[in-house]
Amino acid sequence: MTADKFDFLFFTETLGMPVYDLKHRRIGRVKDAAIVPLIHPARVDRFLVGAGASWLSVRYDQIASISLSDGIKLSNEKLYPYHSDEYMLRIGRDLLDQQIIDVNGRKVVRVNDVTFEIKHEERDFLVVLEVDVGIRSILRRLTQGVVPPKWVRKVQRPIEPNSIRWEFCNIVEADPLRRLRLNISHDKLELLHPADLADIVEELGPAEREAIMGTIDSEVAAEALSEIDPRMQASILEGLEPEVAADIVDEMSPDQAADALGELEDETSAEILDEMESEPLEDVKELLEYDEHTAGGMMNTEAIVLPEETTLDTAMKRLREHEDLLENTHVLFLADSIGKITGAVPLARLFLADGATQMKDLSLDRLISTTPGERESRVTELFDKYNLLALPVLQEDGTLAGVITADDVISVLRHR
Amino acid sequence: MPDLIARFKRHIVVFLAVLGPGFITAMVDNDSGGIYTYSQAGARWLYLPLWTLLPITIALIVAQEMCSRMGAVTGKGLSDLIREEFGLRMTFGIMILLVLANLTNIVAEFAGVATALDIFGVSKFISVPIAAVLVWFLAVKGNYQSVEKIFLFACVIYVSYIAAGILVRPDWKEAAINSVRPQLMMDSGYITMLIAMVGTTIAPWMQFYLQAAVVEKGVTPKEYRESRFEVIVGCILTSVIAFFIIVACAGAYRDHPTDIQSAKEAALALKPFGEYAVLLFSAGLLNASVFAACILPLSTAYSVCEGLGFESGVSRTWNEAPIFYWLYTLLIVIGAGIVIIPRFPLVQMILLSQVLNGMLLPFILIFMIILINKKNLMHEWINPPAYNAVAWITVIVVIGMTLALTGITIRNPQ
């Protein structure tokens, strides 16, 4: 930040700052500052001033000038007593020492101090610039009030600042009504990678966790949820209303949904299953039948199966129709006329042939497969021995029950 | 009937799932300083001190239960809660005291390692550095689950004290009678001993560790009933171990009650009852000291980083969480280093750790009670009025005893 040293102000400096009326008599000292997000997301709308026994509320347009050396000078003395207001975000009470989400850094941080910019227009007002975390702000907090403000600035100058711009700060609030009143939106959270969002959610307390998972887009929530530790998954799903939980589980891939639901008490998972849509419901119910430490418990029921005579051109067309499955597809499976799986074609092979080639000619020489009841340890052995990316799980009649992919195996190995 | 069995089975499953935090914290209460205090009590006063174990257990249960409840309901550690409710300045002050108090405790643990191995003739210049390195690696290279398993195993080794207690063939009738009959004498040494027993029971760091461990374990309010049971079981077992430590020393010194200066004296006094008794006692001391030496520095680093908002966690690299790793390493290095300095007054260090703990504990206990009574934090898990009364009484008594101990220790540093 290259601003001139008198154009910015720290919240800890505003605390206790004297407030003067038009006749330059001191009315009181600043106790807190508040933003009203619905009116303006960053401007300090109110100062709460302690005058005798009660507090007064000073609006931003009643202030003539603000400065570190001279305090706050009013332009209008018609002041009203302070009444707590649900639409106000009070910096001292609601922001300082609380946890917020740093969307840019993708982590949860604790607020030590806030930096304002002093805007000089027809009157002075403050705008929140950034939130300070880190050692510099700790030093400032500790020495403020003990040592004169100008000295505090000098002392903290050599230390690297550690701040997050206000636009990237997402406030965490468990109460939905208050979230509305503070205009808290989680749009930026939805743009994060699910794994990063999962990390953030894991660091918050239970009420805040559920607040976030319940409000963001279900698809994003589903992806994030599948990256979260299974026990915490269960705790989150239990804390949400069944309809909301079902919305999220609907968006998860069936094997992840089955894993998540499997951790829950029967009663709770039954409630959620009741609220789910029928299409994902069938797959999930099927997978829930299997023990989690068997092939059946690891597999996913979504896979692309093509008749073995399909030509490459047709195969490509079919792939385009199933775009949503493509992310986790490494191998296409081939079936004969009665549905028995006869071959597997790694996607890379599709690049080497011409459009008329039949899929069965591109198939791997040997089909490695397993059964739903196979032990977890044997499955991981197969993956290692045959260098597999995907392992088909076949029913007794040879039809495809599901597919186990490498990421499932990695998860299993890590949790051993 | 089958429904009852099914529910019982479920309770057992959940209990095993949450087993860890309460148990470990309670057991590690019998660390090197604790063993020294109990040994002293038994050696000088034989079976008389046993009646204090019951009130001590109750006090321990009250304090532990509150912290584990807060951890399960809020999902946050004690430093986090103190920071959020009492602000940065208060947190900073507490953290400084915590680091100092814990540092002296760490010194006491490494001193315990040195003492235990000294009994077998291993010089402290060898035993302490090796222990320090081992301790450092365990936390840095292990993850919480595997380390917890090791700790639970260490808890089992405490059984050695039960064995030692039995080997000295104590007067069981005396022991039993004294366990329930309060004895008060106007002997200043006796009073000091009583105060020391209560004063060293609850250390501030135990509260921070327990709450953080409960959060780390992922205990939710749903599993809290089993978690509370686990905490209570841990506290009772720890008192059982303390019972046997006192009994072992009482049995060893039955003919010549002595004011002992170190746990080594106590161990050697068991010689007439067989080499095994000495071995078991020393093994117990070594186990307890290493155990506590593993937990203390780590817990301190976590608490401080949590409270001040620094990155923390052994899953992060040194670059990602520098303050955490530096603090952790320095605590071990300085702690072990002080023990190695020749002729360093170790007994003074143990007494100093008691004093610092004593100064910090009142704040921690009072904060705990304030926090646990906040409705917006604890919702329906807030303290019921009757429990609040018990909690306040316990806290006031413990604070009183601790301040008394602090006062006495400052006035007569032996």
C-alpha cells in the first residue's frame, strides 16, 4: 500500500478517539464503528460514541473531518442514542477477534485489526480497505492505548503487513436472518475449488459449517462435502434439515453419497433418502447394500458402457452426450448383446484409430475385473499389479455392477 | 430386551470411537511432578494422605468434563474461545503465562526421564538428549491417530504402579480405612502436603490439551454422553494409579517415614521388596515423563498459535507454519537443555512449575466457567444450576488451595 501515511487509519486507532462538536467541546470517545452492508459494503456508516452513561450514534454524514492527530469533528450535532440494530456490522463487536474466510488465500483467519482509508470529499468518511491478521497487527493491538498512536505506527512499520482486502473477506454467520440483514453472500465461496472449500469448512465450528453448506449452491456443496473427512460429513448432514441435506446428496456421485450416508445413523439417513430424487436414489440405495470395505463399497455405479461393435465415431458422439460423467472416466467398457462385459478401452486409445474402427478392436487384451464382495485389500493389490486406472466390478452374470477408479483407491490407502 | 442390548452395543461402539482425549489427559496428570508429589506424600505420611484422592477425583472430573463439553459443543479449542470472548490482550497475557508455566513443566518431565534412567545408571547427558530427539520426532512425523494409539498404550504401562504397590505387601486394611477417613492435623508439613496434592492435580495445560484433543477427535454433541463417560473413567483410573503410588511408597517407608527429595529415592526404597518393584516404579516414571514430554510442547504450540491466529498443525510444513514449529522446537530444546546443565536446581524447577501453574490456573478455571455459562455458545448444553453450584465450589476450593500452595512455595523455597 503506497498511500500517504495520513490517508489511512487503523480501527484500533479509532477506538477511544475523541469526538468534538461544533464548538470544539469533546462529546465523548469512539467505542465502536459500524458498517451497514445493505447500504454500502465498505463505508463506515456509524460511529458509536460513549458519552457518559449511554452511547450515541453518529452518522457518517454528520462528520466534518477525521484524523489521527485531531480526532473526529462533527458537522451536525443532532445525535441520537445508540440502539442495537440487526442490520449493522459492528467492527469491534462482530469482526474483531472473530474468524472470517479469506477467499483469496483459501483459508480461515482471525481478525486482529481493520485498516480504513480516509476519504476526503465534501466531508471525511472512512472506507474499509483490508482486514489485518498476523504479527504486525498483533503488535499494534497490544501497544494501542499504552503508547501514543504515532509511536505505535513507528514501531509496527518494520514488520511485514499481513492483510486481506475487504472484497476477499467472507464473514461467517450462523443465523440465517442475520446473514440476510448483513447482506452476506457466498458467491465467492462457490468459485473455490471443492477441496479448498472443504479445508475452509473443516476449520469452522459446527454451526458455521452447516450455515455455509446449507446456503451455497447444492452442486458446489456436494463436491466440497465429498472432500471433507467422513465423520465431519456425517455431522454436517445431521445438522442440516433433511430436505437441504437431500439436495446436496442428490448432487453427489452415488458412491460418495453412499459413503456419506453410510456414516449416519439409520434414522437420519432414512430421512434424507426419503427426500431424495428418485434417479440418484436407486443407485445410492443399491450401493448402501454393500459393506464399505469391499469392492461394492468402493465402486461407482456411473460408467459408460458401449456395445462392442460401436464404431469410434459413434463412441465419440455418445461421449459427448454424457459430458457430466467424463471427468471421472478413464476407460470405456464394452458389452455384448446380453450385457455381459467383454472389453475395456482406455480413452487414450481413441486418439490412435480412425473413425470406422470398432471399439472391440481397441479393447485391452485381457479384461481384469472383480466382484462386489471382493476385499478392499485385494482390490488395491489388483490396481497396483496391473497398473489399472479403472477396475470394473461385475455381477455374477457378467454385467457391470460398477467401476472403481484410482482416486477411490488412493483415498483408501491414505486412510489406512 | 434385544432393543436394550442393541443400544448397549451402540454405546460401546461410540465409546471406543471417542476413547482417547479424556483418558489420556487424566492419565498424563500423573506426570513426573505428580509422581514426585505422591511419592513424597506416601513416604512421609504413609497411608494418611489417601483420603484426599476422593475430593481430588471429583475436582478433576468437574474441570475435565467442562472442557470436553465445550470442545464437543462448540467445536473450538479453549484458546479460540478465550480469544473470541475475551479479546486479544487477555489471550496474549494468558499465552505468555502458559508458555512460561509449560516450559517449567517440560523441564520437570525431562528431569523425570533423567531421574528414571539414573536409577539404572544411565547418565542424564545421554538419556535426556535422546529423549528430546525422540519426543520431537514423534509429534512431527506422526499424525494424530497413530500418536493417540501410542499414548493409549502408554496409559496401559501405568499398571506398573499397581504391580509395584502390590509387591510391597502393604497394610491393605490401613490403606482402605484411610481412603475414606479424612484426617486433619495441625502439622504445617502435613497441611503443605495436602495442599500440594490438590494444587498439582489440575494443571492449566491439561485443560487446553483436553479441549483441543476433543475437537481434533471430532466428537460431536451426539456422542457427548459417551465422551463424558470416557472422561470420568479416565479421572477415576488416574486416581487409582495415584492410590497405588502412595501405597507403594507407604509400604516401602513403613518403618521409617522420610521426607524424600526425589522420586529416585522412592524407587530405590523399594529394593527390599525385590528388583521388580524398583523396575516397575522406574518404568512407570519413565513412561509418565516421556508421555507428558510428548504432549506438553505440542499442546503449548497449538494453544498459542490458535489463540493468536498463527498457522499451526503438524500436517503443515515448517515454512507454512513457522511460529508453530519454532515454538515447539524451542520448548523441547530449552526444556531438555536446562535439565542437562550440571548442578541445575531441578527441585526448584519443579516447585517453580507448581507456582506458575498455580498463578495461571485461577484465570483459566474462571474463564472456563464464564464460557460454559454462555447460552449463545453452549445452547442447551449450558451448565444446569445445580452443576454450576458444584463447579463454582470446586473451582473456588481449587483456586484457594493452589494460591495457598503458591504462597507457601514462594515463602519457603527449600
